[in-house]
Amino acid sequence: MKVLAIASAKGGVGKTTVTANLATALSHAGQPVLVADLDPQNALRLHFGLDPQAIDGLSRATLAGSSWRANCERSDRGVAVMSYGVLNEDDRTLFEEHLATHPDWLREHLENLGMVRHAIVLIDTPPGPSVYLRQALATADMALLVTLPDAASYATLPMMESLVDSYTEGRGDYQGHLHLINQADATRQLSADVAQVMRGLFGERFVGSVHRDQSVAEALAYDQSVFDYAQDSQAAADLMEIAKTVLARLCAGVQAP
Ligand SMILES: Nc1ncnc2c1ncn2[C@@H]1O[C@H](COP(=O)(O)OP(=O)(O)OP(=O)(O)O)[C@@H](O)[C@H]1O
Ligand SMILES: [Mg+2]
């Protein structure tokens, strides 16, 4: 089992979109994939066409002491989906206290699922520091940091890298982080410049850019993956290529830049 946490300093950069589409691409390539939503927004399930009214998920299962297996849904894209679920404010506080006091919570639940050795687990997280990101990074083999190609997002990278370093401190088995640009714009020089700088800075840890593409948002509105909705789109091509690169990095590890 290889575990990848998807993270960013800023909100709205496309973490959930990237998580869902990478999972679908990997599944299309024949890889067993589980996605786990560690974000109280509970939005990841929507990318898999699952019932938007359902309230079950890993948060409620944890508070109820029930197994994840009973709450794991299989999407028609072949991806196993562990949703966050829906909690009221008091229960969310209780759940977050549980996570803060049980640092091995995620690791234990993933191990108890008994997935095949070559399974890939993608974990979606809320933006910035949180008990959720801390849990994800206590377990992940690698993190994928998502950045927009603009000055404000780029400026958050040092903060994000030091946050990830602090959450993974002392873990000899953490393989480091990968970088991805989302919403690249081929018509803007700044977008190309940021990609070039990141490629230079991070070497093979920079896994590429996903272009800004209407098909990404439209696919979600039509309950489809971007590969089904617009298989010839730029974003579908980008995501398919990046899925292959991420898989290779995750399975092989990468050298320090
Ligand atoms: N490559 C893309 N092209 C066009 N639109 C995109 C692309 N990636 C994401 N979006 C759109 O950007 C918005 C934010 O995406 P998303 O919800 O995945 O971000 P997020 O980082 O998970 O947000 P949050 O921090 O709130 O969890 C959505 O409307 C999504 O459809
Ligand atoms: Mg999100």
C-alpha cells in the first residue's frame, strides 16, 4: 500500500479535483485505488457520483466505533471511496479531539482495511495546518502539494514545505513531497514562468501542470470524470500523464533535488 496526501496552504486551488481525477486515472490504468476524505466539507464523494444526501463516512464511523469497511463505497469508476461524512459542530469537535489524541488513527484504519499490497491510497485534506493534515502526514509515504501559477499561491510554498516538514519530523519512512501546478494558463507568461521556476527548484519532484480547463468543472456538474466527459480535453491529457508520473515517483521514491 502506498499513501499520498494531497495538500495546499491556500484553499480552492484544486486539491479535491486533483485527488478525484488522479484516483480515476489510476483506476482506469488498472491500479486498485482508495480515496479518503479528511476534509469536513465532505466534497470528495461528489466527484464520484455518489449520493449527495448520504451522511455516513469515516468521522461518524469513528465516533460510533464502527469499521471503515462497512462505510467504504465503491464508485462506478472502480475507486473505493471513504467519505468524511456529516457531523454537527459538537461531534466535529469531539472527532477532532480524538484525532489529536490518537496520532495513529489513520494508519490503523488503513491497515485494518487489509488492502492489496499494490493498492494506492489518496488522501484529500483541508487547506493549511489542521489535525487532518497532521494525520495524513503521519501515514503518507509522500505528499503532493498543489499550487496555482500565481504570485500569492507561489509565495505560500516555503510555509507549506516547513509545515509538511514539521508534521513528518522523525519519520524515517517519509519519502518527501511532490509539487503540482493546477489551473495553468497557456496564454499567460506568469503561468509559464512559475512552472519553469518550480521545475528548476524541484527537479523530478515537480510532476507537471494541469491546465485550467472548463471541462474539469463541467464534468463534476454532469457527475462524470473528466476522462469520460471530455476525454480529448487538455486537462484529461494532463491528469492522465501526471497520474503515471505520480505513480512512478510513489513506487520508486525520488532523489532529493
Ligand atoms: N484544472 C482546472 N480547471 C478549471 N477549473 C478547475 C480546475 N481545477 C479545479 N477547478 C475548479 O476550482 C474550484 C476549486 O476546486 P477544488 O474544490 O478541487 O479546490 P480545493 O483545493 O479542494 O478547495 P478547498 O481548499 O476548499 O478544499 C472548483 O470549482 C473546481 O471545479
Ligand atoms: Mg477540497
